[in-house]
Amino acid sequence: FNLYNDNQIPLVHGWGVKSDVPAISLERALEIYQKKEAVFIDSRKSAFYEQRHIKGADNLPLLFFDLQFPLFQFMLTERQVGKDKPIIVYGGSFSRRFDYELAHLLKEKEYSRVMVLAGNPEAWQKKFPVAEQPGKTPAAMPLGIPGYLEWIPVGIFLLILIPPVRRSPYLSAFCRVLLGVIFIQFALSKIMRPAVFALNVVDYALMPAWGVNLWALVLPWAELVVGLFLILGIRTRAAATIIGGMNIIFIVGLVNAIFLNLPINCGCVGEVGEPVNWWKVLKNTGMLLMTVQIFLYDRLFVLDRGGFIWRERTI
């Protein structure tokens, strides 16, 4: 799926890789914390760190390790912290163990006493003193043409209330083309940068670690294929069903992120995206209704199994 570019990821992250980084229990880590005998490092993105972190811990995001490590090293030198002082890393999640990966990188930099917090990735929030502040809404980054097209499904709500329009095969043809263009645009950006999309999936904290890369590699190609099928009129009901299922998954992820107050963008187009909010949920709900309309009433300009002949299909 992703051999043609430098932004490659394995099918299953960390599969078969054994960790040589020791884990430390929460109780023992708390004792060390109270005695100030170790440096605590948060491996998450800065937005998550700013929202909630162990009081006094430093932030060294795994994603920007190469960029921020020189500053981190300078900071430790200023504090007169040697490479033999214990470093305890935390910040792993249900979807990916950022803590173990960061610990490995620090060991490669000759920090000899690196450990990670054991147990549930979120347990530190109940054991340690926590510094927190209200989550900040990430800055919106423009999605380009697909971002504008996403607003059209919101208007479909009103059209579906009108029975003659709701049953119109011409509306189905319009919905097919619109959804096809949106999903193809989103798919291409993800296909070109699978590693970036995988990290966006991690932000939602809903996917188990073994499924993140599989989802990041398979979903964009599925979006591309079903988008093409909708535009070309091939198996449109099946394509609409698949896109409808995708939108249900997207809506669940968005609502979960809203209730958890996660400081993330939607991640629809690689590095860019809109803030996760109820407007985004409304857009995806509109697209879900469009797939239902296509499934029930689409019968114009359909390519049948008999060949690439434009013909009308009856319900």
C-alpha cells in the first residue's frame, strides 16, 4: 500500500519488537517523584501536555524528538542533570505506546536509566499531582475545495424534508458525484502520507495499537475506490453502504472526542483539518443521510454488469 514514498509505516506497529526498557510501578514512581530523584517526561503532543500533565514534568513530544531534543538536552544541562539520573517517561495511550518509543530514543542518546510508567496509560492522572488547564481549541487549517463541499450535505437536511425531492433520482446522482469528489480528495491526501494519518487516528484513542496502521493504510484506499464507484455508477448501493458505515464510525469518533475534550483536529486531510466540534458532526450526519438517499432512490446513469452502457435502473 505504501511502498512508493518515504512516509511508510508497517502493517502493525511494533509487531515482533521486544522492549528492553524497564517499567516502574506507579507506587514506586510516586515515591521517587516525592523525593525529586528523577526527571519525569511527558511524551505526548504539546496540546495534550498543556491540558493535563504531572506537575513539574517536562514535555518532549515523540513526534518532534529530532527537533526538540537539543533544547531538552540543554535544559537538563542547565539543571545539572547527568545522564545517569533516572528518567521516567509517561504518555502512552490505548492506541500507541509513545512512552516506550521515546524511552528507546533516549537510551540511544546514552541516558542509561530510562524507565516508563507501568499499568494503565491514564492511571498517572489519579496517582500524581496534576497540573491542568481548560483545553484550547486547535487552530483551524483550511481543507481547500473538499472543506467547502462538506457544507453542502448540511443543506441536504432541508431537501430531504420535501417528499418529491427526497425521492428524486436526480438528487441521488448529485449526491453520488458530491460524495465521490469529497472522499476521493480526502483519500488522496491520506494515501500520500499514511504515517501522518496513522498519528491522527492515534489522537482519537479509540483504536487498539495493532489496528492503527491497518486502518491508516486500508481506509484511504477504500475511500478512493468507493468514491470512484459512486461517480462512475458502479455498485452504487454497495458503495453508499460502505461510505455510510464510514460516516457512522467518523461520527462516533467525533462525538467521543468532543465529550473527552480532546485538543485535536479532525485529521481529514493529512496534517490539516478542522477543529472537532458539533458542526463537524453535522456535516458527517448530512453525508450519512446522502448515502441513505442514494441507497433508496438511485437509478439514473448506472453502469450495469452487462457492460459500460448507460442505462436506467428500476427500484
